[in-house]
Amino acid sequence: MGFELDLIKDKIEFFDAGSLQELENKIQKQIDNNQALMLRVHAVSHQTVFTPEGKPYYTASVHFKS
């Protein structure tokens, strides 16, 4: 039986939060986790929308590359 490991070369993750601080904390935590996989941030895209109650809601996608 052979055992083979493949490296992850690209990974895109999506985040959402009710505040910018919470969004930043989520992204930073995942950046730290992905460093163990030897992945670095390649690009970040973010958006703000408003809920029907008028509160802001923040989303982001982060592209990690080796």
C-alpha cells in the first residue's frame, strides 16, 4: 500500500460577520492556520451589504496560494 501526499496549491475561503472587527479576527485566525499548510494570502475581496433592519453585514473572500 502506497502513501502519497499532495500539496494544496490554491484555496479560496469565504467569511462573513456582523462587524469589521469580527471579520478581521476570523480572517487572521485562518491566515495563521493556513501558514501551517505553507499558504499565503494572494488576494482579498470584500463587500458590505445592509440587512433589512439597516445594519451593515460584512463578507470577504480570501484567495490563498502556495
